[in-house]
Amino acid sequence: MALPRGLPVVDHHCHLSPDGEGVRAAARFQAAGGTHLFLATQNYDRRPLTDLEDYRRQFDTTEKLARQVHESTGVVVYPVLAPYPIDLLEVAPAIGLAAALELHRAALDLAGARVRERRAVALGEVGRPHFPVAPDLQEASREAFRHALSTARDASCPVVVHSEDLDPAGYRGIAEEAGRAGVPLQRIVKHYARQRVAPADAAGVTRSYLARRELVRAVVDDPAPWFLETDFLDDPGRPGAVLDLATVPRRARAIAEESAHGADRLWGPFSESIERVYGWRPAVEDRPVA
């Protein structure tokens, strides 16, 4: 079944790598019906990043990948930039925890500057370890997250949060931290949400759900804002992980085929949610009727 005219099909969180499929993966996304990608940066060097120049090169690579994808496929790509939360833990043994935290703050400031320059649309991924760590590392991670929130406030942009799975109390905790920092709650996006969270339990935080078949069916009637994502890693050692990049457009077509008005439900995650969280509606050329 054809999707409605003008409907964007958006993967809210993926990664691409110069050493992976890169543009080829984006072409597969486009061939399946995808139109827009939110591209989160990652550590392309696969080693601890020890100075700000490392992050400058990393962010440059993400922006270059975004341009290459758009020029080659027509897919619109929105870069999302930040030092990965675990970077702080990985570099601390080499340069010391205080220096690692200072570097993390500086990298967040660099990402925020690129948002203000309209070279990126959000800070991400930021947050905290999703596994137990020593108390001093936990406190440093909390401080880094607080700095990320203040940076996002000053840049007037959304924050894509990496964390453990959250229950209602966890969502309330994130919302309270955002409130103290002055970041609007709908601009806090919990990435890699693996189970439906009732809107009343999310404390105003936006969920970005993994586009697994049953989870999509469970959330598709929820009011905006919420997103779908693959968290595609583009790792040659783990092909197709977490979900293949063509998954979101395939899920969109499946929803459209379920009923005469099934496709109407897709405007929520693909258009209305982006407007409410980011401030614009993604444009797409009219699709053919058949």
C-alpha cells in the first residue's frame, strides 16, 4: 500500500560509519520508503578520545557523512552531536577523572556551538552509564549530564538521552533534572525505549521507541510526541544491529496496510512529534499514489 502524499518516514536515531555501509545503508533506507534520518555521532576511532581535537574530527566526520548521504540518496540527514557518556569513563584512567570531566564539558560546549551554528539539531547521546560504576565515576557522570542539560538550554535544542531502561520513577527523575536546568520536558528524548510507556508515566519526556514490530503496534495510537528508531550501529562486526536501517519504513508500510486509515496514525511520530520537539515539520516531495 502506498503511503500518503507528503508523509515523511523518519528514523529518529541511527549511526553510520565511514568503515561500515555508510551511504549504502542509507540507500537501502531510501529504497524502502525512508526520507529522513537523525544521525547520532559515534567514536569512529574506536579508542578513548583524549583531547578536544579528537571530538572536532569526530563531529566533522558525522557532518560529512550527513552531506554524503543527502547528496547520494536525497535522504535528509540531521546530525546529532555530543561526547558519548561512556567516553568519560574510558578516558579517565589515562588522563585522570578531573581532566576527563573537563574534556567532556568542553566537547559538550563544542557540540552546543555547532547546534547554534545550525550544523546539528540536538545534543546526543548524553546521559549516564547503563551499568554499575564506582561512586566517583557516577558523580562525574551526573555532573556531565547536568552540563549537557545546561548546554542544551543555552542552545535551545533537544537532548537525546542515553541511560538504563526507565520505569515511571526514572522518567520523573530525568524530568526533574531537566526542570532544574530549564530545559522544556518535551525536548528531553529518551532514546532506545524498549517497551511502551504510558504518556501519564513518562512525566513529559519524549520517548524514541525501537521499531520492533509488536512495540510499534503497541504505541502507534499514543498521542505525540514520540518517535521510532532503529539505533542502527553500522558495525561490520555486527551487521544489522541493533535493527536494520530499512526497518522504520517497513514498519510504516505495515501500519498503513492494517486498515483504511492506518497510515493516518503515522503523522504523529513522523511529523507532529518533530514539530513539537524540534520546531519544524520535515518536508517531503509528494509520493506517487500507487
